[in-house]
Amino acid sequence: MNCPNCDIEMSKVEVVDDNGQDFEIDNCNNCGAFWFDQNELHRVPTETGLKLDPVFFRTTVPGRLKCPRDNTNLAEFHDANLPSSISLHRCLECRGIFLFRGQLHAYKDFQKQRLYKDLEFSKKSVRISAVVAVFFFLAFLLAVYSENIIKADTIHFQLYKPVVEKFQLSTFLIFLGFMILLMTGILFRHSLYTKISFRKKKRG
């Protein structure tokens, strides 16, 4: 297949995804651009993408770009999963994606930075959830202890009992809710750590 940018035949580059599956992408030896068939771009591991496209550089668009598969016009697009500095070109027929030199680097670097930001956010969420959970657990224990003290005052016990029971229930439910958030945060952080360590292991 020929490069949509300079019309020179592209070379095949073998890539191994995070699941250990081999697949091939197309790279232009002249301008450094890449062509990805449908879903191939997302399969490229972050570190692999940064190595394949090591520099931030963009070739000037020479007008209309044609799909190397079906010769239809490529449409420029942008979405939330892309850094704001770049927009890619996609074929609306075969769903292939064309990237100029430097765009793969920018895209994969953006994914890498977002992964680390998510990891930092999960760390903070776990800490906050743990502190709040401990606070409401102590409040629940205080409510249980208070009930025993109020029981000694038989005259006012029936008056304060409904209030104490509601306080116990509310503090326990809040404690339980933050425990669920804590466990969710721990699992999410573990998932992010697994992704990062797996990629570092493959890179090493």
C-alpha cells in the first residue's frame, strides 16, 4: 500500500500487543507516517508507540488525503481520547487511521501521562476514603457506647433511644459506603499498577 501523504510504498512493521498477540502496521520510510487498520492503533502498547515514533514532528498536509485501502477521502477528526494538539485522519469506509510523523508519539505520550494521572488520583481517593471510613467507624462506636450510658438513665432512655438508633444507623451506613469506595479505589489502583508494571516488564 502507498502512503497517503507522499504516495510511496509503505513498509510493514511487526508489533506485539499487551496480550502477546502479533500484528502488523504500515510505516512510510520517506515521511515517517503510519497507517493503522481498524482497531490497530489502540492495540499498540504505549512504550512501543513511543519507540516507533520517537520525535514530535508533523509533516504539512498536501491537500486531500486518500485512503490507501479504498481511495476515499480521509476525514480529519478529534475526540477526548486524543491530546488537544493533534487531530487524526480516518477513513469513514474501512475505519483505518492515518497519522503523520510525530502524531503517534504525541498520542501514546498522552495515554501514558493520563495513566499516571489516574494512578495519582486513585492514591488520593484511597487515602481520603480510608480517613473518612475510620472517622465514621469511630463515630459509630461512640454511638454504641453512648447508648449504654443513656440506658443507665432510665427516665430519659426512651426519649433519646430513637435519636441514638438513627445516629448509629446513619454512621454505620456512611462507614459502609466509604469502605466500598475504599475497596473500589484499591482495586482500581491495583489495575493501574498492573498495567504499568506489565509494560515496564515488557520494555525491560
